[in-house]
Amino acid sequence: MRKILTLTFFLLIANLSIAATSSFDCKFNLEATSSGLTKQSPLFELRFISDDEKKAAYLMGNNGSAEVKVIQNAGGISFVEVTTSGNVMVTTITKSGDAVHSRNAVMQAQLIPSQYYGKCVAK
């Protein structure tokens, strides 16, 4: 009986550790806009946190946090954010950590597109 209780305890602990959160820390060093390419100094940083248990993911950025949709494919993962104003932001990360963050924004009837290139580290 004691062996069964011990085994059950370890299985519960293992399940708790599997249901943990994961994250991607991203740093972007290059920005592309309609004006051209510019190096980012300081680096533009984003962090994505995925909660497997809640099946939800969040973007932590310089303007606070937002829930994002996760889209996985064979070569990587994408996070899609739709802002409160309806603008769309997409970050795609390859399995090797290469990343692009695309902003497709319209402000005062003006298109304000930008893309950032960099690397993400899975944690």
C-alpha cells in the first residue's frame, strides 16, 4: 500500500510539472518601415508566456500585456494579437529561434506598417 501511495504522489508531482508555463523571450535588433531599415538601440523586446493548463498565451511588452492566439506549425510558432483598436500584430518564431514581429496598424486613416527582426529564446 505504501508503495502505491508513493507512486501516486510522484505521478501527481510529474503531472503538475508538465502543466507548467513556458515562455519565449524575444529581442529584435532591426526594424523595417516604409522609410527603410534601422538598427534598434536599445533592442525592442517582447515576451510571450503560454499557460498550457489554461490553453492561453499572453504577450508582455513595453505597453503592458495582452492575450494572444497561438498558431503552431511544423517549423515554428506564431502569436497573433488583435489590439483594442483592431490593429493586428503577428510574431513568428522558427524552431531555431529566428523571429519576425509584424505590425499592421492604421492610425487616423494612415497605414503604419513595420517589421522587426531578431531572435527568441524558449524558456
